[in-house]
Amino acid sequence: MNTSFEVLNKILEGEHMAIEQYQAYIGKLTDGPLRNHLSAILTDHKNHATRISYYIQTNGGQAEEGAGLGGIVADWKTRLTNMGEATPMEILEHLYDGEDKGLARAVQYSERSLSSAEKEMLNPIFSDEHDHLKQLQSLRAGHYSNI
């Protein structure tokens, strides 16, 4: 990745992957506190994607929408997992793993290749993503019935 727009588009691709994963799993859950909580995280990811796209476009770049090849692979993994009934714990484990790896990659890309202004735009997004990890960890500990 040579330009900041390429890096930002790679981070945007990760947001789209997260959106697709959350949508797939939320669709498997019945109404209830866990579904509502995951829907709130999904909304955050949609807002993040919009924010990154807007930044790219208003600064002279072309935002690339979609999850790319990585998203296709992740989608197939999700479909295979969901062929049987995925338990709430399996869903939470998968989403936590995706959030953790996605955030680590995005931070790494950011630190290597972006200007301070671009990093400043991403900081609130990364902060939200850290909060998602904490929330998912709490949910994995069995606290989702209290949310």
C-alpha cells in the first residue's frame, strides 16, 4: 500500500467485513438482549464505514465500498459455522476474534502509513473498536442476559 487512500480503503474494507459478519450472525439470533447489543455494535461499524468513506472522498480519494476478497472468505466461514445452529458463545467467540484481528491490522496500517490528521480522524473509531472488544468480552463472560 503506497498511498494513504490505499491504507484508508484497506481499513474501510475491514469495516465492511465487520458489517457483513455482524449482519450474518444477528440474523441467526432471536430477538433479545444479545441481538440488541450486537445490533448496536453493527450500527457503530456502519457509522465508521460512513466516516472513513466521507473522509476519503472529501480529501480527493475514491472510497472503495465492499469487503473485498477477505470479506468473501470470512462470509463463507460464517456460512459454514451457521450451517448448524451456532450457539451464542460460538457467535461471540467468532465476533471477538474478528474485532481483535481487524483492529490490530487497522492500527498497524495507520501507524505505518498515515499522517497525523488521518490518524486523528481514526482515533475515535479505534476507541469504539476497543470498547467493542470489552463489550464482547463481557458478553462472552455470560453477562449478555443483563444487557
